[in-house]
Amino acid sequence: MKKLFIVLAVASLGFVACNNESATDAAKDSTTNVIDSAASAQKDTIAKAADSLSNKVDSAASAAKDTLKSK
């Protein structure tokens, strides 16, 4: 009876250890998804700002070029 109890205790610990591992993996996946989506949003925001600045620089350069041509 004692041997059976020990075998069952070890088996139950094995199931508990496996269950905790998958919960940790799920939490890691969830955290990774949140970080990836935040990084993607930041990347999009930075790309929009860079495009806006690029357009402003291009228009200023064109205006300066036109001014120099007219003189």
C-alpha cells in the first residue's frame, strides 16, 4: 500500500509540474504578443512621423530651389 501511495504521489507531482509549465508558456506567449503589438504600433507611429518630416523637408528644398532659380 505504501509503494502504491508513493507511486501515485510521484505521478501526481509529474502532472502538476507539466501543468505549471504549460501555464508559464501560455503567459510567455501572451506577453510576447502584447510586446509585439506595442512594438508594431510604435513602428507605425515612427514611420508616419518620418514620412511627414520627409515631405516637409522635400517641400522646403523645392521652395529653396525655386527661389534660387528666380534670382
